Amino acid sequence: MIAGELEALLEPLERFERIRRRAARLGPRLSDLSYANPYDRGHEPARAAIRAALDDERLLDLQYAPFGGQTLARRAVAEALADSHGLPFAYGDVILTTGAMAALQLALRSGGPGDEVVMPVPCWLDYPLYARFHGLVPRAVPLAGDRFELDVDALAAALGPRTRAVLLSHPANPTGRDYPCDQLAGLAEALRSAQERFGNRITLIADETHRDYTPEGEHSSLATWFDRTLIVYSFGKYHLIQGQRLGYVAVSPRHPERDEAAQELVRWSRITGMATPTALMQRALPRLLALRYDLSWVEELRARFVQTLAGHGYEPVEPDSTMFVYARTPADWPDDFAFVEHLAGRGVLVLPAPLFHHRGYFRLALTGSTEGLEGALATIGQAVTPA
């Protein structure tokens, strides 16, 4: 039986799923901007990399892989991380998973029942759900102001003797913010100070799923600022193959318990029985890591949506990164779900803020078809005031 606190967290998610199922009856007339599923921007090079991995027959190539992942694949990821993050990652630091969700499940094992996980909100929808599932207590700390900055003072005040982890996406989902270095440095200092005051070990779980959508050279990893960091990543977002479920959790080379932490994550991947990606996707990994895409289309869409929504009277958060735009729900609507249901009835699907443990906003994903995105802008523009 599902516990009551989990039921409460599932309620808004399942309420939206009912809306989505009704809207799906519209078929091709539906512009689905809820989850980041690409319609006409799938990357053929990624498909080619997977086909090549399938065609490149080797002994036991599609058989069981070790827990934690194949050594060659882990080494390829470690080398790429060392290059992008400027830290000496080794293959043993990388634990391959079935996407970011499984990586988060493993990372949250750093705490025990009753321990607290501090998470800035709005946050990705399943963070509190996963924490509760593991017996942890999610402690929400609101982001600051209309730009949704990290509130370092509020985060510092939320840290205590039961804190075992801080979990945040950077770049942030749903707001699209890429936090500036002074805020990251302030958070790291708050964590070090809390560890000294309370004597506990706090793990910083950095969800970097959307880091590739930050302008080149502008993303600063949390692992640069705080040693006891675990990095969570999904290959699906960059290569637009989300359904293939390929990701990892990586232990920072500066982690004080580097080897111990990595071995424990490998052991948890076995205990859970659901964290190891397919042999085929692991074989494809080196080829995927070699691919680079022109992502100017995302930057252009973000700018266009922000400008157009503002022109219609909305108050969008200007994103620094990601494939999302987060905008304030028009004041004339009674609540976020009423607004989202109205749009769904007119063929546009977006996510309401309660899914992100927030109120008063909605999120659009910019991965719909070109025609659908154009139609969605027109429909949303007409929905500022209830009919």
C-alpha cells in the first residue's frame, strides 16, 4: 500500500495525467508542450550511433553488463567529464544508470530514514517523491524573487543536524535559470559551515541534466565549489532520445570519501535491481559522447516565446538555459490547473506549477513540432483572460 505522504505528492501528478489523457484524444491537433518530447528535431546522428553499436558485433555484446556499467563506457564518460569540468574523473567515479531518475534514486541513498533533504523550489516534480520513498524528509526552500535566484541565507537557515543532502537542478528545471557563481559559492560556504557546526556530512546532489543547453563555457558545475558532490546526468536531453534511459551519477574526484561513495553507489545499483542501462546503450555511449549539435534553435525559441508571451501580457521568467519557459499564470484565472485545463481543451498542453511544488505559474517545453509551437503561441495569447 502506498503511504499517505506519497499519495499526497502523487495527487497533482495524477490530476495532470487525467488532463493529458483527455487532451490526447485530439490527436495531431494537440500541441504537447508539457514534457520535453521532441517532435521534429530528433537528432539523426544519435540514431546512427545506436545503429552502429548494434551492427558492431562483438562477443557478449548484448549480454549482461556489470553493475555500475561497462568499464569502456564508464571510462569514456569519465574522460568527457574531466574535459568539461576540469576535474580528474576516473572510470570508477561514474556509475551508469537508466537515465537521471535512476541516478537520483541512487544518489538519495546517501541519507537514512528521518534524514532531511533540502531542495530549492520550484523543483523538478519527482524530487520530494523520491526523497519520501527513501524515508527522507524533503525540506523545501523557496527560490528568491521574480528571477528565482538561490536564496543562500534561507538555504543556510534550513540546514541542521538532520540534513544529509541538498538537491537542486542546475540549470534549473522548471525556471531555466543557470545560477551565477556568487550564489553557488555562497551555497558551498553555507554547506561547509553547517558541517562544521553540526558535525554531519552533507552531500550536494547536482542535477546537471540540462547543462548542455547553457551557452558554451558559461555553466559552472557545483562540483567546482563543493567537494562532497554527486553529479546526476541524462544523455536523453542533449541527444533528444529521452526514452532510451541512459544517464549516470558521478562522484566528484574531490569527494572526501570518493572510493567509498562510488562503491556504495555500485552496490545500491545491484540492490535496487533497476539502475543498469541496456548493454546496447552502453555500447553506443562513446559514439554519443563524440557528437556535437547546433542548439541555436533552442536559444531562438526561448527568446521568441519570452518576447511573445510578454507581448500578450504574461510575465515569463527569462531563462538562461534549458528547453523550458516558466511563466506566471494570468491573474484572472482562479488557479493554475483551471488555466491548464482551459488550454488543454483548446489543444495546448502545458504543466501547472503545483507539479513543481509551487503555485501561480506554468511551464512550457519547446520541443513540440514547429507548427504546434506556432499554434500554441496563438492559443496561449488568447487565454490571458477567461472567456
